[in-house]
Amino acid sequence: MSVSSRFITLALVLGGSLAISRAARAQTTGQEQTGATGASTSTPATSTPAANTTPANGVTQQAASSDAAAAARIQALEDRIATLEKAEAKAKATAAAQPTVTATRDGLNIRSADNAFTFRLRGYVQSDARFFGAAGPVAPGSSTFLLRRVRPIFEATAYKYFGLRLMPDFGNGQTVLYDAYVEAKPTAALNLRVGKFKPPIGLERLQSATDVRFIERGLPTSLVPNRDVGVQLFGDLAASRIQYQVGAFDGAPDAAISDGDVSTGKDVVGRVFLRPFATIASAPDVGLGVAGSSGTEQGTLTATSLPSYKTTGQLSLFRYRADGTAPNTVIAQGRRTRVSPQGYLYAGPVGVLAEYVRSTQHVKRATSLAALSTDAWQVSGSWLLTGEHESYTGVAPNHPLDGGSTGGLGALELVARYGVLTTDADAFPLFADPATQPRQARAAGIGLNWRLTRGIVFETNYERTRLYGSAAATVRSTEHAVLTRLQVGF
């Protein structure tokens, strides 16, 4: 029972007692007045004053005694209410000072009472299977089961404006630190990030691995860095209709993860992305942007600072000559630039993502120098057969299979894409072996995704990658890959 309830109850009791006391006093007074009237009509007024005033004085004394008792009870009631109010206020203050702990589909969250400090633990596991078929004399790869990604994610906020994120990965039988950075986020328009994270270039690379529509990212992602160490300014302008990022990084090669730099040159990276209808809830989500980088790289015989590319089935696609000797090893030597126009459209249950990347690197073999460019592009489409809204940041089923009262079966999503990667013709034969390295790869893929909940997904993809090059290189078989994945995230 609360203090207010106790107060009401005690007040009613006390009020009843006072009413009874007053009624009794009124009844006694009335009786005395009646007696006095009767006496006056039967006998002359010869009684003494003392005989008439004694009963009245008794009533007065009784009333005074009742009022004193009532006053004492009122004071006791007020004292008790004051004590209870203090205890209740203390209990509320203690409860308000305690942190709140919640466990939801977004992870385990701990938040301080004043919201100045937060801690969040979440993560995901992606268990894959790859099955390869061949249309040629050389089988492209071995079928396998693997843990593609095993990633716990730790995020924290301090003093509302400062953040921390740590994300290691234990997939593929390795331990790699993917994200480790701190942030200062005073306003939406201006934020600072320092540490190891994704450089802002590739559109599909910037998507979370849990939100990409295919099991493996497309060919253009091979031409942008995976993770790099650096500093970045970023923010949203004009009510999120304009997004920007600009930063300086060590300079990771294409598709690579960097924890340091072998040279003093650094990459400058910038990106601008426009979402003109971001403030209109009923409008399609349209995004158009451009990103780029420029820097200087100096490789060595043991760290060439040059990339190697993979197919969408994660098999070797292209690499430069390298045998560890100066005459036969190609290294980065000078300027490297990237440019990437990009965009997407999400309207209702349909989504389309498209991007192009051109990566140009100055290279050296012995005394020979060249500026070699590699290009890649792709168009990827998705269609939610169950009617949910497509989004760049993921899909939330209308009726998830989560054991709730809705009893849903999740969402079904049909996906398809086509992409091309083309290496520089001037790379052959001096910088790359035409007998083993293709000049071009063309990849087509389709897939069906069953999204049981936002974090639990079962995916099946078929990818066909055909390689083009010299007559000798065509001994490599066209790659036919069936990929499956069970993802569990929270």
C-alpha cells in the first residue's frame, strides 16, 4: 500500500472517530437542555447556580478531552505519513540510480540510470557449405563445410557522446580483429572515428555481412579495402539527405585487411552519398553517391602491397607474378587511386543495388614500370515474395518465426545479380602469367533467402563464373558453385 493509500485509510478512520465523538457530545448537550427546560416548567427558578452549571462543565471537559485525543492522533498520523514518504522517496531514488538490463533481439543491453553509459553485447554466426561443379578439364575447388564468420560484437557509450566498438572474428579457423575503434559523436552533422574499420568506398562493402543479399559479396568488392587503420570525419546533413565521410588511412590493398603500413604513404578517402527522399516515409529509398581514394604505396619482396582477387565462390581469380625474387616479383611502386560511383533503389518489396569500381596501381617488376587498372561492376536485385519492405540495412519479416502469437513463417526473398571484373591488358605477360591468370571474369548468380526472423536466415545461392583470357588460360574450368548458409544473429 502506498503512502497516499495509507493516508486516505487513516484519515477515514480518524474522521469517523471525530464524528462519533461530536455526535456523542451533541447528544449529551441536547439531553441537558431538555432536562433544564422541564425543570423550569414544573418548579420555580429556585435552584442554585452550582446545580445548573455542573453538568455543563462535565460536558465541556469531556469534549476537551476528546479534542485533545483527536489532535494527538492527527499528529501521530502526520508523523507516520512523513516517515513513510521519506522511505518511499528513498526507495524511488535507489531504484532510479540502478542500471537497467534488457535482453532483446538486438542483444544484451545495460544502461545507466541517467543514460550516460551503455553497454551492448551482440553477435552472429554464419555456418556455410560450398559445393563446386566443373565444366572443363580442371575442377575449380573442393566442396566443404565451414564456419564463415563467428563474430561477437561489443559496443559501449560513455558520457553520451563517446563510443567504442570491438568485433573479433573466429571464422575460417582464424582469429582476426576486424573492428576496433572509438568515436566522438557530438552532433549528427560532425562525428569522429579513430581506429580500425571499413574505409568508406564500396557500397556493398559498407553493408553489414548480415544484411548483404548474397552469401558472398560481388566482384566490385574485390577492388576496395576490407579493413584499414585510420581516422575519419563523418556525418549526416540536411536531415540525413546528405551523408559524407572523409578520412586518412594506412592504405590497405584491394580486398585486404591492414593492421599497419609498410611505407610512409597514406590513403586519403572520401565519399558523398545523397538520399533525396530520406524525410518522406512513403517515398522510395533512393541513394546515389560517389567515393574515391588516393595514396602512394611502396611494396617490398615480402610485402608487395598488391592485391589478389577471388571469385564469388571464394576461389583464386587473379594474382600478379611473385616468386620472392627481385626479377620475378611485381610490387606496388607509386600512386594508387580508386573511384566508385554507386547507388541503390528500394521501393516496397523490390530493391536494386549497383556499383562500379576502378582501381589503378603503379607497379614495378625489376626495371619495368606500369600503371595498371582493374575494373569491376555489378547489378544486384532482390524481391520479397511475402510483401515486406526491402531496405539497404536489412529486412524485418512481417510474421517472423519467433514463437510469438503471430505464428508466422518468416519472409521469402528472391535475389539475382550479374557482375564483371576485367584486369588490365597491359598486365600480360610481363606482370601476370597469361597461362594461369584470366583477363576477365563474368559472374551470374541467383538465390532464395528464407528470413525466419531479422537475425536468423537460411540462404541458398547458385553462382556461375566464367573466365576469359588467352587460349592457355581457358584450361581453367567455368566455376559452378552452390552455396548455403545458416545465419543466427542477435
